[in-house]
Amino acid sequence: KRGLRIDFILASQALSSRVDSAWIDREERKGKGASDHAPVVIEIS
């Protein structure tokens, strides 16, 4: 498997206005037997 599959998060407009930060967790892919997906992380308030 080649490449990086970036997962995504869907949110309503009301929820999206509460997002404080968002990033792609690339460290998750560095482990042995890791998935080809890179999780997206958000912090909301």
C-alpha cells in the first residue's frame, strides 16, 4: 500500500464554529504494522 489516506471529520456548522484546533496525527503511522490511514484530530470547546 502506498500513499497516505487522510481520514476526515464531518460536523454541523454550529459544531464547526467551536473547533479550537485540528491536525493530522502522522505519528500514528510510524509504528510497526500501522494502518495506511492518518487520523484527523480536533479539539472543541
